[in-house]
Amino acid sequence: MTIVLMGSVIVLSIIKIYLSNQIYYESRRINYIQREVSALKEENIMLENQLQRQKFKNCVSDIDFFSELQELENTIYDENESNEESIDD
């Protein structure tokens, strides 16, 4: 009777130790994944900020380009007008 009782206590103890170890290792995996998710979220925020800076820079450079293009067109138009006036004279 005591042997059966001791055997069942040992079996239950082994099961408890096994389950405790499995829970420990699963919690370590979960913590690792949570750290990875957190790092990826931070990286995503940094990339979004970088993208916004690039979009703004591109927008500003487009405005500069179009303003320079407009100035060039105005210059060409003015030169054409002055050439036409000199031809008319």
C-alpha cells in the first residue's frame, strides 16, 4: 500500500516538474517574441518617420524644381518677346 502511494506521489511529482518546465520554456519563448514585436514596432515607427521625411524632402524639391522651371519658362518667354520686338522694329 505504501509502495503504491509513494509510486503515485513520484509519478505526480514528475508530471508536475515536467509541466512546470514546459510552462517555463513557453514563457521564455513568449517573452522573446514579445521583445521582437516591440523592437519591430519601434523599427516600424522609425521607418515611417524616415518615409515622412523623404516625402517632405521630395515635395520640397518638387516645389523647387517647378519654381525653377517656371522661372526658366518666364525667362524664355521674355527673351522671345524681346526678340519679336526687335524683329518688328
